[in-house]
Amino acid sequence: MTFFALLTKELRLRMRRERTIWIVIVYILFMGLLGWFALNRYNTTNGYNSSGLSNVGLNLYYLLSQLQLLLIIFVTPAFTATVINGEKERQTFDLLLCSRLSGFSLVFGKLLAGLMNALLLIAASAPLFSLIFFFGGIAPMQVLRALLVYVVTTVLVGTFGMLCSTLLPRPSVSTAITYMVCLLWIGLPLIFSLIMLSMGQGVVSGKPPVTSQPGLLFVWNPVTALTDTYPPAGFTYSPAGFNPLFLLMAGLNPTYTGTGLGTFSLLGMKLSPWLAYTILSLTASAVFLALSTWLVKPNATRRLQAPIGGHPPLRGRQPEKESTDSATSEGGTAAPA
Amino acid sequence: MQKTEPATTAATAIKIQNVSKRYRTVNALSDFSLEIGRGTIYGLIGPNGAGKTTLLRILAALIAPSGGEVWFEDAEVSKSAAVIQRKVGYMPDFFGVYPDLTSAEYLEFYAGIHGIPYKKRARIVADLLELVELTPKRDAFVETLSRGMKQRLCLARALVHDPEVLLLDEPASGLDPRARVELRELVRTLQGMGKTIIISSHILPELAEMCTDIAIIQGGRLIASGDVESVTHRLGGDRQLELRFLDTVQMPTALELLGGMPDISNVSNSEGNTILLDFGGDDQALNQLLVDLISRKLPIISFAPRSGSGRLEEVFMSITEGSTAT
């Protein structure tokens, strides 16, 4: 009940902000315009013919799906990386602590409201994606898989942003750190790939290691997972083609051959990268959520030391450090009255 | 878990025992003990940095003390934070509002997170808005409310779960005189409803008029506590009386008479028809003094101890002398 009260309030506040509407408008306009320019360019370069229509659809889908993924990663931290420390900064956090909200309700309610914003963008872009089916070349199941990758990515970035906002007192710092980690998360495999390509171990070398096990660094990556949802044989890779992002994806994973990625073994099971990514990301999200729940209430360290169902004795206790209180209950304002 | 001390008595709402709170190198509270009676309005007085807010935050179970215990009836704060938070309504020294919510939505939200069933919320919100006289502002966004209205809304928020104890941190700061009077009346109404109210404030006249008891805190230590009169008497010495006469004709007689009476010192003729004096006797002696003055047919038109607020201010200034405001 307390959880729903918090969720209702959060959704009310978020939906009343002008910013929310503007983000949706700019997001859809940006994606729509880019898609339109891409179609125009394809028309100018290749022209439409009966066999090329599905290629147009595929290329448009590739472009929009990759763009959507990057935009989600870019937008989600803005919604979730300030949810806890933002309350502290607004001086409303103590009032939440004084209520009957449990740590989990507090964290999950705020997270869900933050994610709703990001999920709203995914939902708002559905009409754009429906255009793809007009051209053909993409099966609904592939779009659903891509949708799953989006949702999982949103949840993962959202829970990580929330953990940062629980740990760090300043909203600007937690947002910056979330962005930085996201950038490294996407960028590190790319850098490694480029290094491997330069060493002649990738697809460019002409010896694609199709059966080799992709490393965790490559599998736990949203771009790889999204690429894996694409039609295995329908993709005609051309570095000079109209979609330059393919070049990055080809370099991203040395196992990439244009006919699907290698499988990933997890606990003895052979999984497609998109499925392995989903499992890994949801596990990591659960860990981030659990950590945030533990850290959000005051005296986290002391609660860890307390016996189950009890509390440490008060008498003879060592004076606690200011940092514990300031970080968890006072939002960094530890000065006494 | 063994209970080391008896819980509070029937007349005591809160028992604070040897509480200390340390922030790195600063002792915010040191060996602080106090008993707060049920149904009292208890004022916490002290300069900035005295430890008032720290004490209130400990009472609200928002921070744990470094040592000592705080009992609410049979519940100890650090062991039963959830129980305490049901008993306590806390109003911090900042508004803590969501500007994009209306007054009613704001209260509904807090009613929700205090576990009040959905069906009961509308009634509670309406009652609270009426109590704090904000019914006409029910659908107004919080950001459009005046400071005084926001303060009253915050007070309503602290009452949303009908707590037994109210902790008000600087409730009157920044309010205009009218809003202060309204707040004072509201606090008295709440006392009439049987609530125990603890107020920290710098505005001493407000506290003197509002509180039944006070505790003076400095440097994290309790200097004095008790009812307002006894504390000011204990710390400030003799009480000061102001006597006003109809005219100045009999002033010399009055001055001579008062100068020779027991328990009276520092007799002075401050204005034309006014005499100020320090009186060291008890209430019975004070009554006898008035009877004596009237029996000698002195044209006395006003016989009043100097206001509690003025006395309290003097006491406060004397005990905090040398401490710098932070």
C-alpha cells in the first residue's frame, strides 16, 4: 500500500513536468527525422525496386533500433540517477524515512517511476517501428527480442543509476558517474575489438572464429545483444553502405560474421548472446536493487552487524563516524544543530 | 533482549537517558538526560549548534545516538524505530514539500506512506486541512502557498498518522507575526487533543507563551529543565516586577515603602509613574505584597511580573554569553 502511494506520487510529479512531454517530442522527432533522411538517402543512392524494398526496411530497422538503444542508455540515467539523492537535496528524504515505507518500497517505487519515463519513450516509438513491417524483412519475433533488450537495458542502467544516487550525496555527481560507467560499458568492448582487429584476429582477417566462445565483455553488451536479434542471413554488410554503425558492430565482436554471433556458455547451457545478455543484466539489476535497498535506510553498516531480529547493544558502543549518517540519513549535511 | 530500565511512567511520555551523539570530532550531545511529561508543550532552547536538532532527529529515530537510550513508553528508539515512527510526527526546520502537488495530494501521499487505508485518506485529509485552516487551498499547488501556509501544511503532514508526540523543529522561523499567532493557537489546540509537543525554537517570546516546560541546551549539554517559571527563576534569580501608579504624587511614599520591605531589591523609578523591582519571595509573599500596597491606599493600576518572554530572553542571553552563533 505504501509502495503504491509512493508510485502514484512519483508518476503524478513526473507526468506534470513539462520536461517529460518535451523529451518525448524531441525523442520521436529525432528518430523520425533521422529515419526519413536515411530513407531519402537510400532512395537517391539505390532507388526502390521490388527486391530492394525489404532491404530498405531492414536498413531502416537497423538504424532505428541502434539509435533507440543509444538514446535509451543516454536518457535513462537522467530519470533514475537522482531519485534518492534528489530527495535528500529537496529535503524530503527524512520525511520518507519517518514513514512506514520499507527500504524496498522506497527504492522500488522510485525506480519504477523513473523507468516508466524511459519505457514511455520505447512505447512512444512503437509507431515508428511499425513502419518497418510495411517494408518487410523483419519478423515480429525479432522485434520482440529487440524490445526485450531495450527493456532489460533500461532496467540495468536504471538500477545502476539508482545505486549511484543512493551512494552519492550529489545528484550531479551520481548522474555523471552513471553516464561514465555506461560509456565504458559500451565503449570498452569496442576499444578491445578495434585492438583485436588491428592485430588481425577479427572478421576483417577473413578467419571469423564463429564457434569460439565470445568473452563476457562482449556478451554483456547491449549493442552485441541487439545485433544478435537481427536476421542472421538477411544482413548484407557493406562498410560503404548507408549504415555506418555496422562498421562499429562488426568491430565490436570478433566472432561477428554477418550470420549471427557465436553462442555463450552459461552454467553449462549454450545461450544466444541476447539471452545471455538478458540473464546477466537482470542478475546485475537484482544485485543493484538489493544494494540500494540495503543502503537507502540509515545506519546500513550497523544493521549488517546486528544479529537477525535484534540490534547491537547501545551501551559501550563506539561513536559512529559522521560519514555513515551523512551519507545515508542526512544527505551529506552532518552538521549538528 | 533484556530491558535494562523501566519504561516511562504513566505521566512521562519520553525518557532520555544519558544520550550522546558524536560527529567525528564534534560532540553534538553529551550525557543528555531529560524526562518529558505526557501532554506537555516542551520547548528546547539553545543557540545554534547546541544540539537541539540532533536531539529531535534522535527522537524521530532518524539518527541513532552514539550512546544512551531514549524510551517512548516501553519502546526504545534504536531498537524499535518503526514503532517510534508511528508514535511520532516530525516537522523539520525546512518545508520538505513537493511543489507540483496540490495541498490535498501532498497530504494524501503522506497518509498513504504512513499506511492509512485508501478509503480513510480523503476524510483524514479534509479534517487536517480544516484543522490548519487550509480547506480553501485544498486544490492549490504547494508552490503557490505562502510561507505560513506551507508551515501549516507541514504541520498537518506531521499529524497525518495521528501521532502521540509531535516534534517541531523551529516551526515559527520566517513566519510573520500573524502566522506565528496562528501557529501558537494551533499548537495549543493540539495540546488540548492530548498530544505531547516538543518544540525547538530561537524565538523565545513564542516559547515562553506557548510552552509549559522548557529545557535549555548549550554545547550539547542540558543546562536546566522544568516549567518556564521555575527555570527562569532558577537561572535568572529574582523575578522582576513592574508596578504602575495612577499618578506620580505618591511615588516617593511608594518608593520608600517598597525599599523597606523584605524580599525586595533594586527598586527603581524607571518612568514617571512606574517602579521596577526585583522580588525574591514566593507566590504567597507576592500576594502579600499586593495586599500591603492596596491596604495603604496607594493608587496602583498595574501590578505585573515582567513578561516570561523577557525574562527568558535575559536568561538565554546570560547563559549563552560568549558562545558564537553558527
